[in-house]
Amino acid sequence: MVESSLDLDGWIAFFKTAGIPILKRTARELGRLDMEADELSARGVTDIISADPLMVVALLRYLQHHKHSSQQSEVIQIEQALMMLGIPTVVAKVQPSLIIEDLLRGQTLALVGALQTIRRATRAAYYARDWSVRLKDTHFDEVHIVALLHNFAEILMWCYAPQLMLQVRELQLKDSDLRHRTAQQAVLGFKLSDLQFALAKSWVLPEMLISFMEKNNAQQRKMQIIVLATNLARHSANNWDNAALPDDYLAIGELLHLPAAEVKAIVAPTDLDDEVAPIE
């Protein structure tokens, strides 16, 4: 854990050797897998991994550094990565040993911040996948993963710089109009999006992820889906009374060719509860 502030280059250097932590629930469920069981499926393991953004980062990072020479294209889908590596390899060699809840033991506010960020990411990923399916986009799984990892640097910073992240939150609580990027710049000296882009390059994550982080790729509709999904997840994180939500409904409606009232109905919390399991 780093209590003193580093500049952007300092954090990049730090994360070259720092471990990627995962949720206790993820470690527990992967630990329960019976590698000899006939019913063990890549789909079931995918469901476990896809609920934890940092586990997905660890998986993609490992795969990128252990690609077969015959591999012709990049892999971003979890199930495909599992089939290439093998589930036993993922459990034995990819699964990180660090646990988020252990790193933040005794720091309740920081742990809540980390878990809320993870919940936001899983919500955004759910929305992005659902909207992609509605738009008959055959690459909905890829859009799901990009949205899930849209804020992975924020989760890492909650784990390794909890006091700094609490300062960022405090600034925003004092000024509800303050943009989160402005608050990050004021406290950290850089935006978390800049750190995330640098880490993605440093860790040699798939170019598809990096292109979406640059936000200048040619897949405009996919980028729009991801931005709208992450905005909705952020604005609805605390409650469904946020002043920005009506504008979100309008923008999503334009994307899906639906009236704003219908958009509000399809993203209602009761629908989401069945898709996004609580974090334990």
C-alpha cells in the first residue's frame, strides 16, 4: 500500500511489480472448482471471472504474455481465453493470491469505495452487453468486457492508495458539480484514465481495449454504447434520483430508438438485481 503520492510515471513503475488483487468471492469460487468434475464448463468459470474486473485484467495480461506463436488474432473474450489456456492453468497460474478485502482490512470506507467501483463496472458491463444484443451486434461479448474494464485503474488505486482516493471522494462530496476527473487531477496530479491507458500499454493488454481507451477508434457505435453504459452506471451508483439520469435516458433512447420512458423502465433496479449478484 502506498500512502505517499507518486506522479504518473511513479505509479506505472509501481504497478510493474505490484500484484493484481481480486475479490475474496472470486478466489473462494475458483478454489471450489473440482478439476476432475465432468460438468466443469468454461461457461461456468467465465461467469465467476466476469464478475471481477481485476481477475479479467489478470487473465488477459497472462494470456498476452503467453500467446502461442500460431495465434493469429487477439483474444478478449473470457471463455475463449479459458479454452486456450485451460481452466487448470488459470486456477493454478493466473489467479492472483492477493485479496482486495485483505489489502483493505480495517479501512472500511476505502473497501466500500473499491466494492462500489466494482459494482459500477459490472453494471456498466451488463448494460453494454444488453444494448449490444438489442442492436444485434454480434460482438456483444467484446463490448461487455471493454465496459467491465473501463475503470480498472480506479479499483487498483482504491486498493493501493485508499487515502488518496478518499480525498478525491471528499472533494466531490463538497462540490457536487465537480467532475471526477477534475478531482482526480487535483489530488493525484493526473487523471485515472491516463493511468489506465499507460498500464494497458505497459501490460501489453489487447489492442482492442487500448483503442477504446483512446476513444478514437472507428467503431463509433460500440464506443457510444460503452460511454453511455458507464455514465448510467456512475449516475445511478448511489440512487435513481441523480439529476443527470434524464439526459442519460434520452441519449440511450436515441441509441436504441426507444422513448426515454421505456429506457428508464428497462434499466430499472429490479431488472438488474437478477443479473448483478451482490458482492460478498
